[in-house]
Amino acid sequence: MKVYRSLVDFEKLPCAIVTQGTFDGVHAAHQVILNRLKHLARERNGETVVITYEPHPRMVLFPEDHGLQLLSTLDEKIEKLRQQGIDHLLILPFTKEFSRLSSMEFIRDIIVDKIGTSCLVIGYNHRFGKNREGSFEHLKSYGPTYGFEVYEIPEHDVDHVAVSSTKIREALKLGDVKLAARFLSSYYSLEGRVVDGRKLGRTIGYPTANIEPVNSLKLLPSDGVYAATALVNGKTYMGMLNIGKNPTIPGKGRSIEINIFDFNEDIYYQNIRVAFVEKLRDEQSFSGIEELKTQLHYDKLQALHVLMDSISD
């Protein structure tokens, strides 16, 4: 997949099959659109093009809204689209000036003149352009003038997978990472840098890597203990992960930390990726360290059971 970060870098194609959107999470409903895109490209001997935006449009249009939480970072989105077999990914800088483009200007100057669109694929009820004035009917009216066809994914084709970014966010906020994984067609993951902690875990036999997310806008699942995997230096390990305030250890503060099973390497200040497989329990307060150690023993046994089952599946 070729990746372009500005229109200047993109060379007009003879037969571009195009879709556009934020594609946060590249979830199952997005994949319905992408599959249609690839099908049309095969039929017409064309090349698939996905247009997306950075930063997320909401950050520009509603800068006062500090509640934006992303399902995927830009790098994660790029990798997911690469895995989907897309030919070209065009990442357009989303600015206030760009947001003022009318739907006609967007179609004429970008979709047609710059990309060479033969077919444009959109999801049902898709809107674009200044004040979201553009619609499927709008595109259909411009199509004959500018020489491209428009395909709208019917509502029932997307709704049968019962997926939306909002539903995934709601599942993660409830800790239902299994449901989120079903919607995403993969485990929800988080990349972070291993940073210094208080190193208390190693004193009770459960050393942890404290993780600082690389992107502060990335949505975190609810507090609790999870069966998880960790990708470290290209190798995947099993483990159990805690998100929360560690109420048994006063003053520790909120953290994300993972106990990686059968692992004894120094990975401080390295980036690792953790994937959430299943929530084991909510965070609890224990009477002391011994009670905590007993619970961690059971947590590890349960995590191993869950993770071995996930491998067999």
C-alpha cells in the first residue's frame, strides 16, 4: 500500500475506486465498505484509494470538546488498512480552511481533478463538505458532469454487522473487550512506552511493566484486570494487565501495568503493544499484600486459561 500525506504527492490514477472517511478503528462496518471498494476495483481493473484525515476532524471543528477518544492512532489505522489490501492511502491534513471547502469544490478539485475517480463508494447517510452539505444525492447529481459513478452501501448491508465506532467505545468503557474484539475483527490494542514505576510488583513475585500510552487520545478500557498479550521486540507473550488506581497500595496513583508471563528482560523505555483479550475482574481493594498475592495467583491461572482458549480458537 502506498501512503501519501498530501495531495501534492499523489499522482492522478487512470481508474481510481475511492472511498473517504475517518475510519477510526477500521471496524467490521468499515470493512464492508472496503470489501465493496476492492470488488469494484477487480471488476474494472482499477486501483483502490482510501482518503482519510489527520487530525480527526472533531479536533479542528470542535476544539473546545476535550472528550475525543480514538479507537486507533494514525499508525494503527495505516496498518489496518494495509492489512485490508488497499492500494493507496491518502492522508489529508484536516484544517479549518479544508473544512470550508464546499461539496462541489471537494468533488471537482480533489475527487476528480487530483485523484481521477472512476467510482466513489460511500456508506449510507454519508455527509461531507462544508456544513456537511454533501450527500449521496449530491454526488449522484455531479457524477455525470465529472464522469464518475457513485455506489452507496445500503443500510442493511452495514446494519447486519451491528457495528459502529460508538458501540465499540461503549463496550470498551464497560470493559467488554470481547465484544469490542468481535466488532473490530481483532483484539483491541494499545501501544505504550515502558516507564519507571515503584517496582513493588517484583517484591511480591509479579513484576510489571508500567505503560505510558504513546497517544493520549487513545481510549482506555474501564479499570480492572485483563487477560492480555504483549508484543515485545517482535515476539508475543501472554500476561495479565491492570488498569486502575491500585487501591491496596496507597499513593501509587492510576496506572496501566502488565505482568508478562515467563519474561525477564529489561525493556525500560521501549515501546510495546498490549492487546486486551478478556476482562477477568474489576479492580479491588485488599486487606494487605498477602491477600493481594493470593488474588494475583488466581488471576494468573484464569488469564492463562483464557489465553490458551483464545489460541485454540
